[in-house]
Amino acid sequence: MKKNEEQKNNTKKAVAIKYEPGSGGAPEVTAKGYHGTAERIIELGKENKVHIVEDSNLVNELLKVDIGNHIPEELYHAVAQVLVFIERLDNKYGLKQ
């Protein structure tokens, strides 16, 4: 692997999404960034007890979406899988609010 590829693959990245069940709308990108911004997004998520899911392929695709925009239709299935996983965790551990 070339050095540039190694650096690119090791770059810290994060995307935050918001989804309101029953709203009829798709999940929305609320924050995204690299390096320090990504670390801050993750830190704020942990402070607010938001589930953190690591999926580099999904993050790379979500980084293409502008903040404030809904996710594109081609990502519905992947994001839905993450949301279902989180809902199951919440139900299993009594974390549902």
C-alpha cells in the first residue's frame, strides 16, 4: 500500500445523523468531519449517550451528503440496518427513552 493510501485510510472520520421515527422523512446528516472535528463529533455523541457505530464504508458515503440534507435513497437500506441494530440494543438493555 502506498503511503498516501495509508494516510487516507487512517484519517479519523465521523458523521452524525438524526432520525425521527414517524416523521415520514429520511434520516438527516447533522454533522460531519475529519480529524479533530470527527473526534469532537464522537466525543459529543458519547457525552450525550448516543450510540456510536463504526462502518467506514457507510461513513465515506455519508460524508458526501451536505449537513442538513436527508440521506440519499441508495443509503436507506444501510442506514436502516444501523437504526434497527440500535433499536434492538435499546430494547435489550432498557435504554429506550
